[in-house]
Amino acid sequence: MKKLTLITLVLLTVFSCGDEVQFNTPAFQGDKENELWRAKSFTASIAENGFLTITGINNSEIVNLRVPAATERTFIVGDINAIEAEFIDGLGTSFSTNNRPDESISIYPELGEIVIEEIDFVKKTFTGTYRFLAFDTSGLNSIGFTNGIFYRVPLVFGDFPANAITCTDTEMDADAALIAYQATFSLDLDFINQGEYEAACSAYAETLLAQQTYCGDTDGSIQAMIDGLGNCEITCEQAITNTAEAESQYVTATIGDFDEKCVQYLFYLQRQIEICGDSNGSIQAIFDGLDCGDDDSDGVPNAFEDFNGDGDITNDDIDGDGIPNYLDDDDDGDGVLTADEAVDADGNPVDTDGDGDVDYLDNDDDGDGLFSNFETGDTDGNGVPDYLDNDDDGDTILTINENADPNADGNPVDAVDVDANGIPDYLQA
């Protein structure tokens, strides 16, 4: 009977105290190891980064409740360091929810909560509840609080930030960063740009860390996403995909864009070696075998100077002057340097007369029967040099029809001059 009476008295005392905390005076208390612990002084402070700490002190014992934002919500302690409940005993030993229990006690973190139920922004006070189990640094000793209450604890240090960060803010930031990150390896892209990929990945990781800080991560899903990003370097698989695309563009390159595509292929081969390794040297062999050069600086890469297609550029000599094409700056020997022969807007050689031979390999570029090296100047002044003009004098009669080369040797020295005025008919309108 005495035992029952004692229990009744204890319950009345607790509930009476609860009424006082909730409806009468500011307070900070809780059940520490099933015994009432009550702070004699209590304060709240907000750091420059917006983090809130609510502190209760009873003689030499201290309880600190730390959350990353002064907002009304539930914060789960025990899964991330930014949300922490701490008890410091009279000997100065700290018991924190950031300390994990020794595996002999538990392999799982002990989760508690800090609930900010009400913030009075006018009077600058905080009201809410808490519960936690905290361990010392050894993980072998713990202190637990249940039924924790803080009521109208005043903000003494710091102030409410003008733009307080919320969980929703960080979630929106993470969503936007994810979209930007995914865009760097979109299937619509030819290549994954390593610099852009790593920057976007790092930015996404930062937003996930912020989300974890302000929202918590009780199920570990955010941490799993962070871990999944690794060190934010492109993977070997992505590097190989880049190389494959570079090779495809290289093999379909034209004279106009060969330099760019060849150098690009070399670049991605080198990146693949750096990222994936090259244990058997096969990638290095491809790298070493590429010839991006233009030895005669005529605008035609060496790779396009193999006219007979036998893979040996040393035995190709279109004009028969004893100089192989890849070393000859006038491949067709027409007196017009290969670098000056006609090209289109993309830098690819053109075939002015449509005979199937591009101008830099055609010694009669305009197909008028005269070798280009005998056609200098612009007789009719139409802006088209004679060697590209099939009507040199602009009289509407094609040069090939004005007996410019009766013996058909390509040299107009025997050109017909009907009026014997010293000007061949093909040059006289």
C-alpha cells in the first residue's frame, strides 16, 4: 500500500511539473536515466551560419541541443553530425549522439529527436521536446534522456537570419543540381566533358550534403547518393565511350576537319589511358600509329596524300616530279600551290571542272584543255582567274572551243590567232 502511494505521488509531481512547464514559466528539463533533471539556467544561441543551439545548465551538468536551422520541425539526432544532442557531466565528460556505440553494445546508431514545436519571433523564444541516448567517445558508456521539454527558452546570443535555410530549400537546390549534373552526360552529347562533369558532380554532392544537414538522413538514402558519386571523376566506361565517338568522327573526317578530328581522337585515347590504364599497350599503339601531320604544309594532311590507297604515302607522286605528294607543295604540278587550290566553305577541296579530280590533283582545273600553269591572270576581269575560268576572255565561247591548244598537249603556245594581232582567240573577246 505504501509503494502504491509513493508511485501516485511521483506521478502527481511529474504531471504538475509538466503543467508548470507548458503553461506557466520558461523551463528546460527531462528524465535523465529515469530521474528528473532540471536546468537552473537555459539559453538559446544562433551562430552566423544559422545553426541553433539550446542549452540547459544544472550546476556543472550541461545539455546542448544543436540543430542546423531555427525552424519549426523535427530533427533526428544520431544520423548526421549537424544535428546533435550532448550531455556534459560534472567531470566534464561529453556524451554525444555523434559518438557511435561500441559494436559490443549496438551496431546501429541510437536515434533520438529534437522537436522545435514553436518559435516566438517577437519574444525570441523556443519551445519543444527532446529525447536521446548519447555515448562517450569510447562508445561503452551512455546517458539517456526521455520526456525532455524546453519551454520558452530565450534567444540570448545571435539573431534570426534574414533568409533562414530550410530543408525544402536544400531539396530544391539538390533537384536543380541533379538536373545540371545529368545534363553533362546526356545521350544527346557527343562527348562527356570531364571538367564540366566533375564540376557539376561536385556541385551536386555539395547540395546533397546540405540536404543531409538540414533534412536529416535517417534511412541513409542521401548518403547512398553521395557515395554513389564516388570521387566525381568520369568512369572508365564513360572514357571508353568518349574514345569510341572520337574514333567514329576520326574515320569519317574530311580534309577540311581532319586536323581537328585527329587531335581530338588523340586526346580521348590519352584520357582513356589515364583513366582506365593500358596494361597490354594496345591503346598506346593506336595513339602512336596516328598521323595527324601535314609534312608539306599544303593543307592536305598526310593521311590524304596516299593517292593509290596502298597505305604507303612514299610512293604517291601525282605530277611525276620525283617528290611524293606528302612532301610536294604543288601535288599536280600545275603551278598553283596545293594550299592555294580551291576549297569549299568547310575547307574541303573542290572539283571546279567536275571531271572527278579535285583541283589540287588536277593539272587542268577548269577543264578547258590548257594546263593550269599556263593560265595566269584574269583576262576578262570577272574575278575568276583564268585557270579556274572555262571562258578566259568572257566572250561566251568556251576556251576549249577556241582552238587554244590544237595539238592537245596542254600548252597554248600553238593557240589559234585568227586576226594575227598577237592575241590568241581564246584570250580575245
